[in-house]
Amino acid sequence: MAPNGPANGLSDASSSFLLHHPSTPTDPSPSHDYQQHHTHMDSSHGPVAQDQILTHAELPVIDLKLLSHADEAEIQKLLMAVKEWGFFQVANHDVPCKLFSEIEEQASHVFALPFEAKTRAEPAAGSFHGYLTKSLGEDGKMLQLSEALRLPLNPQHRSDMIMKFWPEGNEAFSFVVEEYIAAVEPVLLQLLRSLALGLGLDPLQFTHNLSNDANFSALRMNIYTASSQPSPTLGLVAHSDASLLTILHQSCVDGLQIRKDDKWIAITPQVGFFVVNVGDMLQVMSNDIFPSVVHRVIKNNNKCRSSVAYLKVPHPQFIVRPMPQLVSHQQPSQYSPFTAEEYYTSMSTHRLIDGKSNLDRFRISRT
Ligand SMILES: O=C(O)CCC(=O)C(=O)O
Ligand SMILES: [Fe+2]
């Protein structure tokens, strides 16, 4: 098992007002010695409280081809969607449907491996990458509810990790993952350029600091087995992502919910569309114009759900701060500058937090 001391592996800042009444763990892990993926402010796990307001909604759909032609109307549509929802869908991208089925298939192979093979790849101390399984924190709070694999974007580190699952290597897995990353990266870059343009910034403002080597930059594969419980069961606790943007492919099984206006909103998967959300880094850099919205996953009662999230963050020495062009007398800077590393460390140290996740630690108080 991973030799973790204090929680050292939070990939995503969390937050939130999730469940009103934390319940007792229904599925305790074999050990609490594990790597944490999200920081959770609540101790929720297991069955989800029934008294939450839930609605369904369709997220705005953004045409990536139009964005790539700098279509002004589409950029404005993107801006509106991001300000209003922090989430949107992306259509008309160049990632072939075949690659979605291939990455889903390869993910299913890794999760089907024997438990010992998977746990060989549990994150090392100080790393956020590796295999995460159901586990409790030292304090008994549920920190990981389903299985996930965080693959490094750095090719050498990724190849080392793949060897932990398959000591002889696995060409098909490596090839598909590489192809998938190569196909999704341009989607991320195009969206970040369009968002910068929409804000009147240099189009490269959000992209030049990204690093494949950062501990939080990852391709995260998630699998949520069907729930056998009659009541809704949490698959992934409420959290916000640390990334600038997260590009999510979800299988055709629903479960993703986002928090908006004190309601949980279920997002119905649409074949071939990405779901994209703003992460904490972009909320800071946009000086709160773009919200990093809390989301969670509820397990499906009949079907197994899977998803693949592409998350990219700045290199650790990068100074994260609101862009000066977005700071004014009317909208003063909402955050003190910090290094990306300080943010990651803070996420690792403060496991159980309240309020809006880790971001509040860097927010300038004006009371
Ligand atoms: O499985 C999903 O739909 C959400 C995954 C997610 O939020 C994450 O990996 O950060
Ligand atoms: Fe997430």
C-alpha cells in the first residue's frame, strides 16, 4: 500500500455542501492507508440523503470548429455558458468516436486486473498518480468511493506506471492512451485560447504555463460499478477540480451531477460530446469570472458507469493570480498570488475543509 503520511495526494480541490447527514460507511476499505484524490469538506459517503432538490438540465453545447475559426458569436456563447454554469458540452471536435470506445475498453481492462496487480500501482508518497480504490481516511471519513486510475501525462512516468500493472508492458493500452491524450490536448488548448480571447486577453495567457510534469496533470479513468442499494449511492464525492479546465468523456450511463443555485443538476450524457468544466486555477486566474463548480457522481442502479477526465495544471513554480487585466476598482483582486505548488500542498494538508474548498484559503478577505 502507499506509504502515505498525512493526506498527500489530493488531486482536486473539493468543497461542499453535499450531503446533509453523513452516514456510516457501508463499504469500508481494506485499509485507510491510501492516496486521496479529492479533498472533501464533508464526510459523506454511502447512501445519498433523499431531501436534496434534483433537476435535470442540458448544458449549452459549444461547437469547437467554430471556435477554431475564431467565430465571435460562438466565443460569446462559450463565455456565457462558462460564466453561468462553469460547465458546458463540446461538439464538432476531431476526436473520433472509435477512440472513445477504445479508451473505455482499455480502462475496463485495467480495472479488471486482480486486486494485487492494481494495488502495486498505488500512489507513492508525495505523488498523486496511481490506482485509487475505495478507502477511508485516518479519521474514518470516506475519501475514495469508487476505483480510479490517475495516469501521468509525462510519457516516461506513464510508461513506468503501466509496467506496474503489466510488468511485460501492454502495447495496446499504452497506444490507445497516447492517442487519446494527443487527441484531447488540442481540444483543451483551443478552449483555453477562446476563453482568453473572449476575456480580451492574449490568447496564450492560460496555456503557456501548463505542464505535463505537474503532479496534478493527469488522465484520470473512473469506474463506478452499479449500486445494489435501493437508495441513491454516491460514486464520487462533491468536489471541484484543481485544473484550469477538465475535459471529460463519460460513457452513456448517467450519474454526473453539478451544483447550481443550491440544487443538484443531473447531466445526461450525450454521445460524442465532451463535458468540460472550469477548475480552481481558472477561477483564480479569471478573478472569479469563471466559477469552478462543485460536482459529484451518483452510482447507477443498473449499469456500470465509466469516465475519463483529462486534467491539466500549471507547473509548480507558476505564480497563480488573477490576470491584471481582469482586476479593476469595481472588481478588485479576489486572491493573493500563490505558487501552484503552494496550492497543491494546501490541498494535501487540509483534507477536510468547508466552504468553497481550497480556494478560500487564498481568497482575500474583505469583511
Ligand atoms: O465521472 C465523472 O463524471 C466525473 C469525474 C470527475 O469529476 C473527476 O474525475 O474529477
Ligand atoms: Fe471532477
